[in-house]
Amino acid sequence: MKFGGFTPFTLIDYPGKTAAMAYTIGCNFRCPYCHNPELVDETVEKTFSEDFVFSFLEKRRGVLDGLVITGGEPTVHADVLPFMERVKSAGFLVKLDTNGTNPALLQEVIDRKLVDYVAMDVKAPLKRYAHTVSRPVDTTAISKSIVLLMHSPASVEYEFRTTVIKSLLSPEALEEIAQEIQGAKKYYLQKFIPVHILNPQFARKTTYTDREFEDFKKTAKKYVTHCAIR
């Protein structure tokens, strides 16, 4: 695989672990608020090879716990499977960030024990997905991925997360999302930061207040075990 970005060290992207991050190129969504536009548009100026990634990991053995595979959308690439297998064989944990559009691949990486933590973005209530991500969406696939993660083996940790943009998600829509993931262990509400985004017009979009976010968290806790704000 080739990657469109690489972060050598992070303490926040893999909860409780030290990790590096590899960014896949390309995505099947066009979320206007995406903060990795060069990955979505496939206009990256610099790429990183698998050999580069593994050379780096080997040098950081004993320092890093794992690798976060993010994007873009990693699951649109068939070769992400052998890459994940190689990372696991090298003795590192794997965290996968995904939009949930490929439940078959998600099932396979769980069954083959190629992933240790999955973070799935839940963009909107199912009925408003296409409007939010600016692409036609098979919401059945999204639902399958949600159910799959909620019933995954105990060895696979997971979280759901939603980036909150006021113009796209009303308080009622946020509660609807929480209802659609009812019973989930962890759900994070992420504040929208209008910097370096796919649609420059969204740089002018406003977000909710801290008090409103606290209200959203309180509402979500009616449906999920743990909810927090990022």
C-alpha cells in the first residue's frame, strides 16, 4: 500500500496507547467538513510506502504500542488486509478508523484477529446520511457495521463518534444517532474545527456552545454506556 500521510507519534488517537498513524488515500464519502481533503481528493504531494512504515515501526519497537490506520477510508482498499496482517505479525496493535461502509471487510478483520480497536464514524441519522456525506449511501451497510461492532468479541474494543456541525445536525438528529447505536459502550461527540477542510464554505459554519454539548452528552447517556466530548 501507499499512504498519503504518516504521523510518527500520537497519545490521543489510540486511547490508552502510544501509536503512529498511517493515512490511506481515497474515500467513498465527500463530507464537506473533512479535515483531510488531500486524501479524499487524492491530491497528496508526498506518499509513504509500506516499507517506510515498517522500517519506522521496527525502529520504535518498545516505544510504540501500535499503529492507527486511518484515512481517507481504509476499507476501500483490498490490500489493507495483508497490510494489517503484517502489522499484527510484527507484534503491534492495530486500530482501524472507518466510516462503516464495508461491514464484510470489518467482519473479516475481526474474525482473523487483525484489529484490536475500531473507531467508527457515525455521520448522521441513517435517514440523513446521503445529505451529510454528499454521496449515495447504503445505510444497510452502516447498520450492519454498527451491530457487528456492538456484538464483536471482547478482545476488540470499539467506539462510535460523531463530528458535530450545527448546520447539519440538530439536537434532535444527535439524539436520533444515539438511539440508533443504543447499547453501545463508547460514544464521542467531536467538536467541529473549521481548519483545512474539504469545502472551504464550511469554514464559516458555527458550532454549538460548550453548554449545548453538555446537554447533548446528557441526552446520549440515556442510550449508551459512556459518552464524552472531544
